Amino acid sequence: MAAAVRVIAAQGLSAPTAVIAREAGVSNGSLFTYFETKAELLNQLYRELKTEMATAALDGLPADRDIREQARHMWSHWLRWATSYPDKRRTLAHLGVSDDITPESREAGHRTMAGIASLLARSRENGPMRDAPMGFVVALMNSLAEATIDFMIQDPANADQHCTASFDAVWRMLA
């Protein structure tokens, strides 16, 4: 999986399985011992990366704090994961728009994000976005997160300030 992340991040989804196998130090035939098809590999990778991202975002969530502090925690951990693992972020972006990712894998990805979705729902229940479709709210947040991650990577000396400013914007939008 680590080899697939590196290769897909560098070459995109059209990267041949032979390149992934070579990067992993196995023969191409050995790769297909674990995955019947490239699509199966991509789906497994998608599920693993979604799970890792969600786990990182919620790791150490301060359940005893108010909803704003919990949301801030989730936001900063999500962005830190993405800036710490740029290849995984890039690979997940490729996989997110791939036709090879099955509806079952997308649903599994949504399930791994259930804790985040619950936190988001509680955050917006009295705010200006309370009646907006959740998909729209998530799309807005993702756009802001992506822009913030780019700035955090380009300007690491001010990464904390970028993270804080973007959270403040998200919170005003939600609550």
C-alpha cells in the first residue's frame, strides 16, 4: 500500500501495476496474489486512506469540551494529517474522482467519517448552514481545507496561523 501511495501520488491512477510492484519490491505477478485487479487494489487503498484520515482527525478528541473545541480539534488534526502526508493526500484526491472506486468503497469511506459527520451536524444545528444539504456543507469545508493545506505547506512558518484563521472561518460559517 505504501508503494501504491508513492507511485499514484507521483504518476496518477494511470500508473502501471508493474511500477507499483517494482516500488514495493515484488514481482507484478505477486501483486496480483493480493489483489485480483488493479481496481481492487485502488478500492482497498481508498478505504485505508479514508480510515487513516478520519482516525487522525478524531484522535484524542476532547469529549469533555464544548462543540467548538471539539470541532477545532478535528479541523487541526485533519489538516495536520494532510500536511504531514502529502503523498497520501494527493493519492486520496486521485482516488476520490476515480471511476474505479466502487459505490461500496465510497459507502465504507462515508462510514469511516461518521464521527466527523456527527460532529459537523452538531456544530451546525443552530447556525446559518443548518438547513443546507450536508453534502454542500462538506464541499465548502473541503474547499477551505484544501486551500488552507496548500498555504500551510507553502508557508510552514505560519502554518498554525493559517489553520486557526481557516477554522475561525469554518466556525462562522457553521455556527
